[in-house]
Amino acid sequence: MDRAQLADFLRRRREALQPEDVGLRRGTRRRTAGLRREEVAALCDMSTDYYSRLEQARGPQPSEQMLAAIARGLRLTLEERDHLFRLAGHTAPVRALRSEHVSPGLLRILDRLSDTPAQVMTELGETLAQTPAARALFGDETRFEGFARSVGYRWFTDASARDVYPAEDHAHHSRAFAADVRTVHAKFGASSRAGAMVAALLRESPEFAAIWADHEVRSTHAREKRLQHPEVGVMDLQCQFLIDPEQGQTLLVLTATPGTDSYEKLRLLSVIGTQEVSPSPGTPR
């Protein structure tokens, strides 16, 4: 690990990143070149103290998970991400055909949707980045590990994954999630990660196994969904999808028709999303 070079690289990338690049207001009293350390720390979902120690060449060796979060927070390109990993003493991630690194362009779009439920997901339904409103609605979906990172896997193995949908819609969503998993499985094959996940679901979920046996295929996602939140109730929302073909990722955006009850509930949800608790000082999260 090259602490000095890592610190210099982090500082220079932070100073090159402007508030407008990440959806922040510049304000009239800003004197710092680029972003402040606490702003970058928030973008990386870690404490200001932890990030500051890295910039001051006195922090611990970051894990690969922390480096991936820093790469997203600083809006690094793939080449810059690889350089970051090497400076921190890790091997750069393999450049898979479908990468989990979110492109800076897609993140810039996400930054401008801060008051709207929106998230970037892989083809397997793994959430890579969320807006505060999306976290308020779905919870932090980036915290999961293993197969549980996929919403399709969680749907059939974790009852709490269904809480965001009204109970009367569960049967419909079960078939939709199973069909989504089948599409990815057919695309990448039984020897892929999707294949391993299907094998696990067939062992662990009789419901999934029964639906899988029906061999249902769907070519498009549902454009309208009913979702619920304990503080605002049920909302009728429209789903928009922006596809990044190079990364194999989808930006999901949820909106409501202006003037409707669901629209007002969604506005309230965006306020709830801004009330997230900050991490405790001195500890990464």
C-alpha cells in the first residue's frame, strides 16, 4: 500500500470534483477547491474521520468494499478505479463483461434525482447505488452480500423483502421475479453466477421451484407498480428504466402522476429520505 500516493490521488480527485457534478449546491461561502471531505465521505457512505485519515496518509488499508465505495463516491472511471485499488495494495478488479462499477455518467443522472426513488441495478437485480428516497422506500439494498444481493433471491428467501408490496400483489410479483431470473439465467448459462443462484433457489424455496417449473418468460418489466411504506401508505407508481448496455446495468426511476394522492405521498417520502441518520464519527459504515 502506497499511503502517500493514495492520499495524493484521493485529494486531487476530490478537488477536481465540483458540487454540481454530484447534485450539490455550491453555496456562497464555499472556499474549498472542489468538494469538502465531509461531502465526499457522505457520497462514499463512510465517516468523515475515516476518509480524512486516508487523505492524510495515516489511515488503515481500505478493504476492497471500501475502495469500491470510494470509487463510486469520487465518480472514478474504470481506469481510475483500477489505479485506486493498486495504490491501496489490492489487485484491480477483473474487467468482466458486465461490471459492477457504475459509470460516472449514470451516477451524475442519479445525483440529480435526489428527491426521487431511483437506483442502479445489475441484470441480476443487485442494487449498486440508491438515492435517499429509494433508501427510504426499499431500505439500504446495497448492504447485502452473496446471493442476497439480488432482489429476486431475497424475494423467495426473506419474507421482509415483500413488505414494500401490498400482500394481494405478492403472487404476481413472485412470477415476475422468477421470470426476470430466468431471463438472466438463459443469457449467461447454468455455469454463471445466475445459474448458481437458481440452483440455490430451487433447493431453498418450494415456491420458486413450482413457478420455475412453469417456464414462464416475460420480455418487459411492469411499467406500473403499487408500493407501500409504513409512514405514507400505498402508492401507485410508474417505473422508468434507463439501460447502460456497456455495463449491463439499469437505472430504475419511480414517479407518480402529478395531482394524485400518490404524488403527494411520494413527495413526503422524499422528505423522509433526507432524514437519514449520519454514521458515528470515527467509524466506517
